[in-house]
Amino acid sequence: PLANVDGDVRAEHLTYAIGDRKVLDDVSLKLPAGSSLAIVGKTGSGKSTLAALLSRMLPTPDGSVFLDGRDVTELPLDELRGAVGYVPQDPFLFSTTIARNIAYALDDPDAEAALRRVRAAAAAAAIEEEIDRFGDGFDTIVGERGVQLSGGQKQRVALARALVTEPPILLLDDPLSAVDARTEARILRTIAQQA
């Protein structure tokens, strides 16, 4: 991860097109470290594209997105991604255990300390109790793309994966769309308390 990242995010005149269609047109925002921002809009309005450009999941235009005043296109990709926890609406899970899916970004996912972090992240994502009820608990194999889990469970496992590294920046692209309102409120309260 980037050393000493505060998490100040800024976009300046960000424009992004797919073919001839402008998905984002002259978007500017400033988000100081430790603050939150919700972007709402209809389907196709560019919310997911904005999230992907902030983390360089798409080719981010030079001089348009900055992390702590540094152009994200000039930062090493692995360092940038180490500072950003990104959770898409339709997450990808690997055909391995729940614990391994959550611990994916940790250096030693099988270490005792890693397993404690995995459990804490699962608790923050309000999925720990459900995992414990599975026959193999955190050792449950989720199957290809998480086929053994419900949509809401997949989303919360992916959220736990983003939270396990305690990133200074957390980008949530509607990752709780398949979660009931009470659980969503609980998760958002926990995230807000940790910020």
C-alpha cells in the first residue's frame, strides 16, 4: 500500500467517453480524507464509471484524478490499489474458501493474524454469523463466482475483502443492492464508525 496515504480524493474536469458516447462530462469533486460522499443517479448515468476511474479500473485520463494531490495515473498501480478498497455491485469471487476470498489481499492469508482480520472484516460486513452457520464455516468452498452463496452474501463477502486491509479509501459501487434494509443500515453504521 501507499505509505502515509491520507485519502484526499479530487477529480478535476474529468471527462470519459466510450466510443462516441460521453459517460462523464466535466466532472469535478473534492473529497477530503475521512469524509463520505454518496453519488446517486439513474442507471447509466456514470456512477460505476466514476468509481472505476477513481481506482484506475478503467484507463483514467491524465491530470483528472488525484490522490493526496498526486495524479493517480503517475502512481504505481499496485500502490494505488493498495490504498483503495473497491466493491462493485456484482463482485467476482474465486472458487475457493470464504476465508481465502476475504483474505485475498493479505500477504499470508493462512496466518493466525490474517484469520483474525478476516473474522473482524466479516463481522463489519455483517456476514460473520451466516458464515459460522455454514457446515464448514469460513472453510466453505463458494464455487465458481460464488455460486454457493446468495447475491447478498456474495456482496458482503466482497465488502469484507475490501475492509480486511483497512484501506484509507473505500469505494462502494452499490454493493448492498441485494441486502435487506436493516442489514444495510448496520453495515453502513459500522463503516462510518471505523472511518
